[in-house]
Amino acid sequence: MKYYIIAGEASGDLHASNLMKSIIGKDSEADFRFWGGDLMTNVAGFGPVKHYKNLAFMGFLEVAKNLRTILKNIKFCKEDLKNNLPDVLILVDYPGFNLRIAEFAKSLGIKVVYYISPQLWAWKEGRVEKIKKFVDEMLVILPFEKEFYKKHHVEAHFVGHPLLDAISDLPEINIDQFKADHNLNDKQIITLLPGSREQEVTKMLELMLSVRPFFSDFQFVIAGAPSLPKEFYQKYVDENVHFVSNKTYDLLRCSKAALVTSGTATLETALLNIPEVVCYKSSTISYEIGKRVVKNIKYISLVNLIMDEEIVTELIQKDLTTINLVQELQAIIDRNARTKMLTSFARLREKLGGKGASDAAAEIIVNG
């Protein structure tokens, strides 16, 4: 069959690449065309129609500034779909773009599968009507999403979380060897995950690195985002601040703790069993708009949302200060709070189920 896949962010590239591997295992004649990144390229053996680096815009202001580019991409995608007519269109999260494409694809008679639901339970719940009209199969990865869709009379399939697939197959890691390979010193590591977009990374790194004077016994290592060049990070690097690119899982597994910008990385860090403090700060205007449109959501991190309790501390907007970061980071380095958090991470893994999300999703797509 011919599969057309659209992933508009780094996390979508990861999950779509694993889905592609599973599809190939079930359909030896799978023919892919895709929007995504390097991981999907590695599976397909050729590059994307468009790379997600040119698609991802964050926040209300940033979207407004880049509206012309976004609309141009939507127009191009519609033409490309019409010219290539796949058997199935697979949309991976990225709702603002993908829901428009779903409507167009449906008008062409293309089967539409949505893998990894937009967070409609947080905001824009009215978009469920578009899911009803234009999506043939909704495949969700968070346990509570199945009930959310059931409430709206949409049958959704809970396939498990694909991060468990990505993490469960990791080989053992030798911490000393990793440090040697990346020119790190003997001190214990605190990993910094400041996000993936330039404006976000700049803002978050300045805040995260402000705690350094209070943790001289540790070295700080920035996990580089694949969407940004190595040169971008050089201004932050010194004798005790290091940089490692494209090895985030390995870096986390060698770490004592992490400071993590809210997003998929919060869940990745927890599933790798690394204590963390979740950080979030956007422009004042974007944050104030966000507060008004996000409803009935107690937490910002996926870890706390899934567990429906605060098992990782969230420092948001005005609460994200140096003094609060120091206090919370010290807490998860100390034994008692650390042990409690790691016990909660074990419960989190149980709630998400075992590996197999990619295979379960591929089975529905190929044979459903």
C-alpha cells in the first residue's frame, strides 16, 4: 500500500519512524511518502517532502508571525496529496496543520488515520467534531484519551505509548565510557533539556544555567536538539558546561538529575528513571492567552497529567526562578525525595503498559 505520513515535530519524527518500521514488518510492499525528519529518512532510505525544521512554530505570536509560511505549506501539501493519492494518510499529532489536511484528504476519498491525538482534552475541544467527520481511525497513546473520545461518541483505539518502544530496546550503557567519548569530566551529570526551538532554548538555558554556582560538585550537560546546529550552543559552553548532540537518551541515563522544558521530554526523562524538575516559560502574551484557552487541566507535564497527581515539580512562568530551581533540584538529588519520585515513575510505566504501541498501531493501519 501507499502511505503518506505527516509529522511536524521532533517527537513526531521519532514515533513515526518506529511506526514505519512496524508497517514494513506487516506490509513488505509499503510505499512511503512523508513530511518529517532524519529518523523517518533513515527508515525510508530517502528524505522527506518537507523537513519538520521548516514546519514547527511555537506559541500564538510565533504562529501569527509565520502565518504566510504555514498557509503556503498547507496549500503545497494539498497539491502533493492530490498528485500522489495514497491508500492511507497517517497524521501524527501536529493538529493545526493536520486537521486541515484531514478534511482535504477525506474529500479525495483517502482513508485518514490519526496517530497520537491532538490534546483536545486541554483546549479546542470543539475540534472533536472535525475528528468525527474527517478521521477514519483515531489511535491514542494516553490511557485517559480513550474515555475522552468515548464521551464525544468517537471510537478510539488505545495502542499504548510509543516511547516505551523506543526506550525498551536501548542497550546497556557504560557511564565512564560515555563520559570519555564526549570529553566529560568525572563529576556527576545534571542534564539540561531546554527544548528544540531557538527562542525557547535561549530563554530556558539562561534560567537553567543560573543554578550553577549552587552545584559546583556537578557538571551540567546540554542535550542538543537535532533541529539546531552545534554552533548555536557554543556560547553556553565552558569548563563546567558541556554539550552533547543526538545522544539524549544515553546522556539522561548517565545523569543524576535533569532540568526539563515541558513537553514530550518530561515523559522520556521519567521513563528513563531520571528525577527531574519541569520548567516552562513563554512570552507574557502567549502565556496569558494560553491560560484563557486551556481548560480543566491541573498540570502542564505529561508525567503529572497521566498520573493525575504531581509526582514531578512544575515551575511555570513566574515560579521559574533561580531560587526555586535550586531548591527543587537539590530536593531530587537528595535521597528521600529522589526515592519517592522513582517509585512514582514505576507506577507511571505500569499505567502506560508495555512495549508494542508501534506494532499495535501498524496492525490497525495495515489490516484494520
